[in-house]
Amino acid sequence: MSRVGVEAILTSGRTLKQGRAMELGKLGPEYLKEVSFCEMDKITLKALGLEEGDPVLVETLYGSVVVESKLDRRAEPGVVFIPCGPYANAVIGSDTEETGMPDFKGVPAKLFAAKGESVLGVKDLLKKMVEGA
């Protein structure tokens, strides 16, 4: 795994496809497909030496997760997006500052090419998060 990283601001939120897949079951393949990616602009993809679909490691102060890279032609350089779900939860802090909701926007992150790494399934990711492995 390359240790040449790109700094970015991570955002998260609900998507229509993520919401639909959630209704089919959070452990199913449809849900995995709709929450296990990181959207970024073409400059970030190129800086990481990635092709769309290659695995990317996202690290923050709160944790790290390997997800699929995805091109978003509307994305601004330096801003990336992971849909709400267990993959975003792995890298977003749990502090709610007494609001009841964590801050899903503006999380400083660093991205690394993760060629050769695999995106964990939802069950395996949750197990890793619980066990701290």
C-alpha cells in the first residue's frame, strides 16, 4: 500500500440509492455497493495513481477504512464523500457535542492508494470495529 497520501475534507450524507438499499437489508450486497465507496474528483484520483474502482484507504483521527474509489465529476478538489453507513462511521467521530448527531461534514482526512487491499463486507467491517482488530 502506498504511503503517498492526499489530504482532503471528508463529508458524508444520505443518498437515494443508499436509502433504497437499506430497505433491502443492511447486510445485503445492494447495501454494500451503495455505502462502500469514496467519491472524489479526477485530480485526486490521478494524484493517488488510481483508476475508478480501485481501493482507497481513508484515514482520519477517528479511524481508517478501505473503500472503492469513485469519480464524481462535480466534486471539488480536496473534498471527498462517503455515504452514511458503517464505512463512513469507521472514519467519523462519535462526539455529538450534545446535539445527538455526530458531525458528518468537514472531517480532515488523508487518502492513500490501497491497491491489493479488499473492501471488507459489512459483517466483517462491523466485527473489526467491535473487536478493534
